[in-house]
Amino acid sequence: MLVYRHRDRRQAEEEVFKMMEWLKLPTHSYVLDLCCGMGRHALTLARTGYRVIGVDLSSELLEEARASDPHGLVNWVEGDMRALPEDTMFKERFDAVINLFTSFGYFEEDHEQLTVLRQIRKALRPGGRFIIDYMNAEYTTNHLIPFSERIVDGTIISETRRIFSGFVMKEIEVRVQGSNNLTRRYSERVKLYSPEKLADMLTSAGLTLDTIYGNYEGQSYDRKQSPRMIMVGHREKGYEP
């Protein structure tokens, strides 16, 4: 919550409005925010009139999401993106599934990422649409910042980044100013995928890629210049992979 505090609710609102332009969903549609985190986008969607379920593996982030949702606008569910609950709530129910800010590619093996895509397909009704907002591999590789440091509320956040074995690896150190004893360390790892590889994986999962945007301004995707790879597509009707 501290490391990613710069992602604020106003930014989330702007992104949600752009996503709704792309998805063209009527009000009251069912939307699944897969890996919802603290719930910025899920809450904005719910306030706009959509019926939203937010799923995340982190009980701490879901606790923060619930605290931001005193009226219970969103149904918050703790769960693994590779294995959504086996009940009717998650089977062919959703008009749209969104997966934002590179909440994909965490796992070592391709088949695990494919499992996630199949879960998205299972959750979508036939003809339902999806958005997967992912980093652009070539841009990320060429613009990687090896080290950065900033201070937030008296806490020093140091981040070291490298490319290793097809992954972006990031080591995060969080240290209270003036103390060497209050230090926490975390690791993040996200796999680099080309648009062609991701398109193949989507097809294997029974999903169809319609278009790729390079950012939330809606610019067309460019392999070298686009910071993001925002994939918009749909589940085919009647197709079984």
C-alpha cells in the first residue's frame, strides 16, 4: 500500500471511463476485477452502476478495499487467480473481466499463465469481453531503470530492477528513515511476453484478441514506443478450446 500509493483514485476513474468506452457495456453489467488489490477500479466501476466482484489473493489488500467500501458496493472475494471458486458465481456469469497493471505473468511456467486465461474464459459469459493490461516487453526492456529510491511518509523505498531468464526481477527494500533495524525486503517477478505469444495463449484459452492499445489514452500499440500492452478481446460463443 505504501510502495504503490502513487496510483490514486482519480487516475483509476479516468482509466475506468476509458475502459468502458472500449468494452461498450450497458449499465448494471456484471464485471469481475481479477487481482483487484485495494479496489480502486472495482469501486469506481460499482459507483458508475456496474455490478462488481473483486478477487485478490491478499487478505491485507482486501481488508483495505472493504474499509474503502462502507456501503458494500462490491463483493470482495479472497482467491487465487489460477483457481476461482467452483460455484455459479464464477461460471459464465460476467459480461467483462478486467486484469490491470500487470497482474499477470507472475508464475514460472507458461502453463500457469494459461490456467489464468482459462479461468477468465470460464468466468465470462459467451460473447463477454476482457481487458488485460500488461507491460510492453520490448519497451520495458529498453527503458528499464536499474535503481531508484524515493521517500514516502518518512520511509525510504529502494527498488533494484534487472532482466533475468525472461523475467523482469525487482527487489524492493522498505526502510524507516534513521533506522537500520526497521527494514523489510520483497521480491517481484513478472514474465516478459511478446504480443504474438500472448495472442497464441489467448487463442489456446478460447479467447479472441480484438485490439491492443499502447496506453490509456487509447493510442495504437507500437512495439518500441508503447509503455503498455492493453489487450481487449472477447470470449467466442460456443467455442470450446
